[in-house]
Amino acid sequence: MPPRQTELSDAELEVLKALWDLGPTSVREVMNHLHAQGRELAYTTVLTFLTRLKAKKYVTSKKSGQAYIYKAKVSREKVTGSRLSSLIEQLFDGASAPLVLHLVQSNKLSSDELGELRRLLNDLDDRDDQAPGVGEGR
């Protein structure tokens, strides 16, 4: 299991995001992807970040011809979940509701996202309504 996701630097996270976007790929392709996003990193810098990510067990690599092919070992969802959990713990003492309320109140959610949130809340309400009550053999 990889270490806590908060151990990723911003630059390492950018490189990991490139791997999520591209799938298994070479250092040069990661570098080109970052260049297309306005991040002018040298080949050796990208290689350094990939080497660090491999040491931290976020990335694997295998030799393919003369190049190494790098692949994300952890999913975007796993990293997102871990980083959000850490953020919620640090800012809200482990309570998720204040984060959601803040996002809604500060208009950080689009109308589509608000609709999805409503749907999820309705699904939770429906599930609670269908759950057996106290003393009903739960």
C-alpha cells in the first residue's frame, strides 16, 4: 500500500495526473503532456519526479526497448479520497458536512453538480426510509 497521499508534492501530483490522463507511457510523453499544459519541465526533471513517485510506490515502470514505460500504481480516486480525508481532518476535525456546506454556500458547485448532489441525498434518504427500524431485527 502506498504511503499517505499527502506526501506528494504539487509537482509530483502533476506528473501523476499526466500518467492518469495518458495511461502507461514514457518520460518523453509525460513531458510533452505537461508542455501542452504550459508546464515547461526538462526531461531530466520529469524523470526525477517519476523516480521519486516510483520510490514512494505510486508508480511502476518496466523496460520497453530502450525506454522505460511508467504506469500509475494508485488510482485518481484513491489519491483524491486520501487527500480529501486529510483535508477534512485538518480543517473540519473530521466532519465532512462543513466542507460540503462551504462548497454549496460559496457557489463552488455548478448547477449540474448541485443536481447530482440532490440526487445522491435523495438516494440516501430513500435508503434510510427502506432500512428496518429499531427493534425490527436489524
